Amino acid sequence: MSQPKLQEKSREFPAVEISGMNRALAADIRKRSGTQFQRCFQCQTCANGCPFVQAMDYPPNVIMRMLQYGMEQEVLRCSTIWICVGCHTCSSQCPMGIDIAAVMDSLRLKAVEAGAPIAKPNILDFHEEVLRSLERYGRAHKLSIMWRYKMQTGRWFSDLDVGLKMLARRKLELRPSRVKNIGEITELFKCYWRESK
């Protein structure tokens, strides 16, 4: 009895344009983040653990590879760096000890400095509201963050169903709680706002 022949399927992948590489980008992000992302060997553990990977245009491991290749424009213009919430799930699971969340944070700062177009509309406003909540209370008060963000964007009902579910499950505190020594937090933010100007 003859064996059925397997058809070979060839898949073409886009080529990396070597002429567009920026070697200085890798050195800059390595210095800013304080992590050795070039150790990434593409095991995809970070992507498998990320709770937001489905919303990203590139998973975290691909961002690491793009950095290694020096693909500055692609990295700074992608939505992944803005969707990352810095939960450190990827960093805690990385077998090479790469602080991927720190890399994403460094890329966001670099994108703002470079004037790169932000891939997700209003995401910078959201990040700023999170910082303001941390400054006011020493921790993130989700309800006030979302309220202020909605006031800025005018998209009042875009995710009302999620908010109601969170309220029903007591995941949203109605009143913010403050850390005991808010003065220390205030001093940290004085330094932050001074450096960011």
C-alpha cells in the first residue's frame, strides 16, 4: 500500500530591511531600561502569560526581536508599547530574567520624546490620569481614573458594561483610600514633573 504524499506548504515571511536598522536604539533602550533584552531567545513565555496580548499588534517577544534588529520606526509606532499596562507578568515569567515591562516603559518614553505618533488614541491621557491618581492618593483609584478619562474623551458609555460588572463584584472602590505618608509620594511626583518638563 502506497503512502500518501505530503504536500509541502511554503509560507513567505516579510524580509527585514537591514538598511533601516538603527543600532543606537538597542543601546539606548538597554541603558534606559537597565535590562539585557538581547538575551531573548524567542521562547514566547512572555506572550503566553500576557493578559493583553490579544489586543497587541505585536507580542512582547516580537518587540524584543525588533529592538535587536534596530527597527526603530516600527517599534515606536506600534500599539503594543501603549497597551502594555506594566503588570510585570511577562517579566516574572521570563526564563532569561528580562524586565520586559521596563523595556516597554522605556519605549513609551522614547516614543514621546521622538514625537512618534501614538498608535492608540487617548492612551497617553489615560496614562496621565493613572499618574495623577497615584500622586493624589499614593495608589490607583480606578473609579476616579476612569471618570476623569471619560471627561477628557467624552466616550461616556463605551465600556459601561465592564464598569457595572466591576462595581457588582466590588472591584471598584467608591471612595479612594490614601497611603499613610502621602508626603513622600508628593515629593516623588515633584521630582517627576520637574524632570518631565
